[in-house]
Amino acid sequence: MIHHVFIWSTFCFLLCNSYENLSLRKNVSQSTSDSGFKASNAVDGDITTCMRTKPIGRDSPYESVWWMVDLGGVYNIHRISIIFKNYEGFELRQRGRFAGFSLFVSNTKDIKDSSLCYKNEPQLPPLNFTTTCTASGRYIIFYNQRLDGVQYPNGFISHNVSTELCEVNVMGCTTTHVYGYDCELPCPANCRYNICDIQDGSCLSCKSGWHGKYCEIDESRKPTSDSSVLIGVMVFVGISLAIAIGGLLSERKRLNCKCRSKTYEVSKMHLSNLHKVTVKRPVNTYQGFSDISSEA
């Protein structure tokens, strides 16, 4: 009972948030199928039912395995969670079987045209796995391989590798052209296909004629090469004129200072001579007064 409560709590934690499960009950396919373990078991909302492929690796005719879900449209994705099949007492073996897997996001069914969202190595993955995958796409592809002659890291199982996915949850916005934790903010108007990063709203690519993180810069307003040259010439002329004017003002100031210095010297000389005359005249006057006094 406790075991089932723990599983359900974990499963609810993965689903109970503002992002919604884009993969629930969507169309799926896989490379091979073991009897009774169909591909749709991984998106039926029941973690007790699992898909299973035929084994890959040594002593098997298959070297690779894939499973794919069609979301039904291009959506903004935030993260992908996978609950792998566990067998009591064989958890390490199961982790070694799933080790090395990759997750791709694509707008086509061809894995060659897809973008890598996650690659597991060299650590063994947990059986309750989640990875952030901020991307935009329609198809989510699970892929793994075991090639002959390849030395895999410690813990990887290389023979009788069955892939068993019990539930795959692709969490994101069910409404297109939006972003944010509540999927309520519209993508910037100039994002190509109106698609943007689900977390910060930055455009994955821009419409023709726009650029910038949010495609907010109009390329038609960018300076052309000719106008750039003209602006450069104007700046150069402006700087040259500023330097020339500054030089003239400096020279004028220097000449003014020199003139004031000469004026000061002339004034000083004049005052000196005046002082000499002024000093001499009182002596003569005093002598005059003496003469008058003596005559009296």
C-alpha cells in the first residue's frame, strides 16, 4: 500500500503544476513490439502498464530501439519525464538497460531532422527520470542502441536489453504561441511561426527583417554601409573641428595672458616713476614752507 502511495505521489508531483501533459493518449509508435506490450501503454496515464520492445544488443538481431509520440501539433515544451519499468531487487540491472538513451524533439518523424534534447551518459539514469527540455516541436523520440564492438561505461547492460517505458509525460503549454509558467503570455509578435522559449519568451528564430533576442530590432532601420561611412566622416570632421577650435581658444588665452603681463609691467613702471615724482615734490614744498616761516 505504501509503495503504491509513493508511486502515485511521485506521479502527481510530475503532473500537478501549471504545465499540462501534451503526450497523454496521443498517437505513438515504436521500432519493435513484444506481444501484449503496445506503444500506447506509455501514454495511457496508467503507470502500472508499460510498453516493451524486443531486446537489442549482443545475441540480438537488433542494435537500436526507438519509441515516438506525436503531440498532434507544434507545442512549446518545458520538460520530459519518464517512468521506467522496475523489478524488485533488479533496479541496478534495469538502470543499466536504459543507460545511454537519448531524447529528440522534431517537427518531422525523421530523427535526422530532430534536435537533441537529452543524452544519458556516463551515469546510469534513475528509473523515475525528469529532464528540462525547453524546445518546440511535434514529435518526441526516445532512442537507444547497443553496438557490437563498442566498450560501454561501467554499469551499462550490453545484452538482452529490453526497453520498457511505463509512462512518458511531455509537459508544456497546450495553447500555441504562448509562454510562461501559466502559459498566458503571448510570444513576441516578430518570432518566426510565433514560437518562443517557454520560460523567458525569447524567440527561437525571427521573421524576415527582424533580429534580436525578442526579434525587436527592425533591420530596415539599421545603418547601411554607405551611411555608416558618411557617419564616420561626419564624426571625424566634427572631432577635427573641435580640436582646431580648442587650439585657437587656447592660443587666444595665451596671447591675452601675455598682453596682460606686459600691461602690468608698464603700469608698474609708470607707478614707480610717479612715486618718485610724488616723493620729490613734498620735499620741495616743505622747503618752501621753511623759507616762508623763516622770513616771518
